[in-house]
Amino acid sequence: MNSFLQSDTVHNAAQIVIGSVWVFHGLYSKVLNGISRHRMIVEKILGAAKAGIATKAIGILEVLLGFWAFSGWQPVGRAGVQTAAIVAMNTLEIGLARELLISAFGMVILNLGFLALVWHWALFAPKP
């Protein structure tokens, strides 16, 4: 018998949360410019001329990552991609646009918690 943290209910809820985080930040925050600070961070890193299209492109990739999470396909590979994406984004944001962050420390802690969920989900995914 599975423990509660390895139950199908918790696993399915985690899958929905993970996918939803990526879709929300990709679609609302970046593609629709719902949180303009995201575009401002990209502008600070890449310059004003490239910020609009780059922010939308990043957003579309995040939405695709969210749909990948919803699909349940290749959970360990997806966890690796999510980890690489978050580490890259956090490194660039802290290194080049720190003044635009609400809290660099808070962002890192929040993302470590998110990645803990991602990896727990990936490593304990039901086997076909």
C-alpha cells in the first residue's frame, strides 16, 4: 500500500499544480504581460528591442512545459528540464536584474520548494 505522499490523489494534485504554475506564468505573466515585471526583467537582461518578443517566446516555452507536466510523459526528463530552466532564469535574474526582483532570497526559496515538489512527483510517478 502507498503512503499518503505517494498516493494517486497527491500525485495527481502535484501534477496539476506543477503544470498550472508553468501555464500561469507563461501565459498570464509573460505572453499576456499580466505581470509586467517579467517583461522588465527580460528587458534588463536582453535589451528593450528584444524584450517583447523574447518575453513572449519564454512564455510560450513555459506554457509548453506546463502542458508537458499535464501529460505525465517522461517525468524525470521533464524534472531535469524544469530544474535547468529555473536555475538558468534565477541565475540571470539575480545576476543581471536583481533590483527588479521582489526578493531574490524569497524567489530562490520558493523555487527550491517548487523543485522539491517537481522531483518528488517525477521520482514517485506511477510506473506503467
